[in-house]
Amino acid sequence: MVRQLLKSIASLAAVAVLACSVGFSQDTSNLRPPPYPGVLVRMQGVYVTPVAGVPLTAAVQLESKQTLPDGTTEVKKTVNNIARDLQGRIYNERRKWMNPAVGGAPLLLSVHVYDPVTGLNIFLDPATRIARQTARLTREPTQEVVVAPQGAKSGTPVAGREMRVTEEDLGTQDMESVSVHGNRTSKTISAEASGTGKPVVVTDEYWYSEELHLNMLVKHTDPRTGEQTVTVTHVERNEPSSAMFQIPAGYKVVDETPEK
């Protein structure tokens, strides 16, 4: 049953990635980040929506507290820089997880840049200095894919054969000088499916800013693995440097756009 649960979570994560990709091809005026699919040990960061007219730069703090078999807690942290310009172009880093006791900036592993106007995706690999790019082959509009629990009302359980889901409205508060609205989803996994011999409650909490079109805080808690948190900090509302959205000098460009 545990293997089936892992496959289910992996499938949901894949659909969330598809939602991001399909969303790039549409009118982005009302784009929202896809609901967080949940992770077991690590999380990647936040989805920066390619919305024009809302420029920003920010730091995304990620923390993972994992419960080890001996009962101790392993803490890992990293920080990714994100940006969005007036055109809606987005910049998103992925950096190495580190022990917080180790000083220095986390190693930069990759960078993703996307231009919603041209449909160009750029993936930078600092280790090989290779820039892979793909361009959208069609400008035809597509419908947004929505990944969300269906049928759940605030505070109302949704019964399933192996999982019961409850959603809770957490109200509003201010983060980084913007108003955010919170929601919490609690999933009660049956003893048969949890792999522990007893029911397990997994919670996912999101705090979303309508003004920035961004999840400002995401928290995933699973008693089997611990807690993972993503927090957007140091938000600046100024136009970022245009250099952030360009391929750096010295990179080899590889065009991976499929042939028509």
C-alpha cells in the first residue's frame, strides 16, 4: 500500500508540472500557482507565475526537518532567488540543500527562465555551462489545467477508501507587506495505506497573495518524514535587471525545440 501511495503522490506532482507548462500558453492575467501536491522529504520551491505588470525579486527560504529512523531530526536548508519583470518573464533558481551549520551560499544547481510572450524556456546548467532552450510551437490559446481536490468544503471531510480529506479556511494576514489568504488541507490516511499500522494525518498549508500571484508560504507536515516549509522573503517590487533573463556569456546554447 505504501508503494501505491508513493505512486499516487508522484502522479499528482507530475500533473502539477503539466499545469505549469500548459498555463504558460494562455492568458496569464488570472494565473494562480497550482496547489502544492505534497512531498515526502524535500520540496523544490515556489511556482512564479508569468504575470505581466507585477515585477518583483525575492528570496525563497526552504527548510526540511526529517525524522530519521533513530528518532533524531535532520535539518536541511537552502535558498533560491526568484524574479519576474514587467513583461511577465520569470527567473527561478534551484540550489543545493545544506546543513544550516555550514556557512556560505548554497551551490547553484540550475536556473529556469521563461518568456510568456515568445514562449521560450531556457534551462541553465552552471556545472556544464550549457543552456538548453525550447520554444512553444503554437500560439493557439489553451485552457488552464486546475489541480485541486474536488468536492471539499471548508472544514468538511471528503471520504475515500484509503484517505479522508478536510479543507480549512485560515483567513487572511500580512506577509512581506502584502495580504495573503491561507488554506489548510488535512489528509487522514488509513492504517492500511500509511505503512505505519495506524492512521496518519498529513497537512498542507498555503498562504497565497492575490496581489503578487504567488504562494508566500507553503508548509507540508507528515509524521512519517517531518516538516518541509517554503517561505518567500525579501520581496522587492522593482523591475529586475534584464540580465537575469538572458543566457550568460560563455554558455553553449542547445536548441531542444521539437521539429514540427
